Amino acid sequence: MGLNNIINGTADMNAQEPTEIPKIPSNSKFTPPKLEDYRIPVSPGYALSDNHHIQSAPELGRGSAILAEFDAAVRSDHFSIALQKIIRCRENVVPALLDRLESNEVPISQKAAIALGYLRSPLAIAPLIEATKDPNRKIIWQAASALSWIGSAEAINALISLLSHPSIQVQAAVAKALGRASLPAVSPLVDALKYSDDIVKVHAAHSLGQINSPLAVTTLIEALKHGSKYVRFESAWALGQIKSPLSAHPLASLLTENDISVQSQAVQALKSIGVPAISSVAQMLKNPSSHTRSVAARTLGQIGMEEVVPLLAQVLKEDDYAYVRCDAASALGEIGTHDAVFYLSQFLKDCDLSVRKAVEKALIHINSPEVQEILHKHRHTIMIPNYTVSNLRHIGNQSDFTMIQD
């Protein structure tokens, strides 16, 4: 081939128009990753999504890039995304996270502890134990939680042994973390609830409720008498989780509690126990305190069993305080059975205005066809005095009225 031909051939090649970059067709099946593809499970290893697409989320970078994003994450949502990428990363990032666990920068070491807990690597157990032992490092809560997430016998036994650590902060962090353990942690937590500092008792009581073991009921009942309202609150919550009938009477005694948060938690626990709690709460309807009777009436309404209707009807009829009777009416409205409607309808003409309004409101809440008929008849009834002017002072008595229906 001659030089001219080569030159001409080159010129022809240069004269060709540049090739266009192919475009992705509009009907392409490619879908860019979404934020929800990187959700973090509520509890590592236990709450992974059933959605295969989420579990096999595409890797958006090699380990170094993911770790850089992890280090830079400050906001909780950014950290959650970075943590999910750490969990899904195909490279072994555990050594790098262990290096970060020893960092002097507290936020970095805290994040590393959390990530190691989610990865559940046995290599992380010993470093996390050492981190939990040292309260000066300020990562004891994260390290203890990470050990509980790993959940192996070695990790749980290490946490149990740390309940006797000299530092109260370490004991409290461990007591909180052991809520993710199971039966082996019950006895140590019971001892902590008996003998430890108040802040440790608070976390021990909560963890016993999370484990949900009847073995803790007796100690939790004793803790309801503790001087700290926070210990009483968590003990009541834990008993509500366990739902033992043995705790019904001690919980009912908290209806006289001065602290409203403890009293409310006792009510919720009694509601969780259900029918076995009825007799204990019913006894509180005879308490000298009108406030206690009022709380007992509302509690029976929340329990919501038909068996309590006659008890509430008696309070509605006989209690000396109008507001207690109003609470009994509201409780009957919450139950809403045929018998509850019957008793409520008897007090639509009560001499106390507040009771009449409470009864009508309770019936409106039920709103059954039977109730609608009762209310229609009541609203189309006129009440006029049946006595002369000299007897108008008795107008509060129901016998002083003649009923006229249109």
C-alpha cells in the first residue's frame, strides 16, 4: 500500500463522525438503589427483612470507601446508612473496626463498638470486654450492648461477671445490655435488683421484664415498695410484661401511689394481666380515698371484661362523689356490652348534671342501634315540675318530674 493510500485512508478514518455513547433504553429493568434498601434491622441477626432485594443490596464501594463514609457519618440517618453498608460489605472490615475501637476519638470508638456488635464477630468479644471494663473510655454502654448483640455464651458470661464491677456505670450498662440475654441472666439480674445501686436496679428491673421470666416475679414485687419511684416504675412495667396473677394484688396497691407515672404504669400492668387482676382492683373500689376509687373504676374499664359491669354499675349508683360516678360511667362505656348499656340508660335522668353528661357521652361512645334508640327517646322527652311553687326546692329529686314524650 502506498504512502498516499495510507494518508488518504487515515484521512477517511478521521473524517468519520464520532460514535455516540449508547443510551439506556427507557424500558430498562435497571432500578437505582433506594434508601430503604439499606435499612438496619431492629436487632442484629433477628429482624432481617424477608425481602431478598433488600438483603442483597448492591455494594456501593470497596471496604476503604465504606469505612471512610462510616467515619464521616455524624447524623444518625447518615450513620444508619453507613452501618448498613458495613454489614453488607463483602470485605472483612472487622480488623479495621477493631482499630477504630481503640481510637482516642470517642465518637469513632462508639460507632466501631456498635458496628462490631452488629457484625457479631467472635474476634470482637475480648476487645469489647476490655472496653466495657473501662468507664474512662466513655464507650461502656455501646460496648456492653455490642456484647449482648453478639449473644454467644462467652459474651453473655462476660457481661454477667461485670455486674460485680466496682464502677456503678459499668454495672448499669451491663444490667441494661443483659435484657437481650435469656434465662442465664435472670438470677444475676435478680441479685442486682436486690443489692445494687438504684440506677443499676432500674436497668435490672427493665431487663427482667424483657427476658420475661416468672422466676423474677417475687423480687419484682418486693421492688414495688422501693423508695425510688424509678425502680417502682420499671418493676411495675416488668410485672406487666410477665403477666403473673401473683402480681395483681401488689400492683393494685399502687393505685394509691402518689406519683402519677408509677400509678399509670401499674394500671397498664393490671390491664395486661387481665381477668386475674379483677378481684384485686375491685377491692380498691372500697378504698376510703375517692381518688383511688376513681382510678380503680377507670382501670376496670381498661381491663374491659364483662365481669366487672355489675361492680361499675354499683359505683355509678352509690358512690358519694360525682366524679367517681362519672369515671364509672366512662368505664362502662369502654366495655360497651348489653348490660353496660342497660345500667347506663338508668342514669340518663340522674340528679347530677355532670353524671348525666358522662352517661350520655359513654352511650354515644358505644353507639349501637340499641343505644341510638335510647338516646332518641331521651332527647325527645320533656321534664316538667309536678309540684307547686312551694315545692320547687325539691326539683333535684327525680320524683318531682312528670315525663312527657312526643
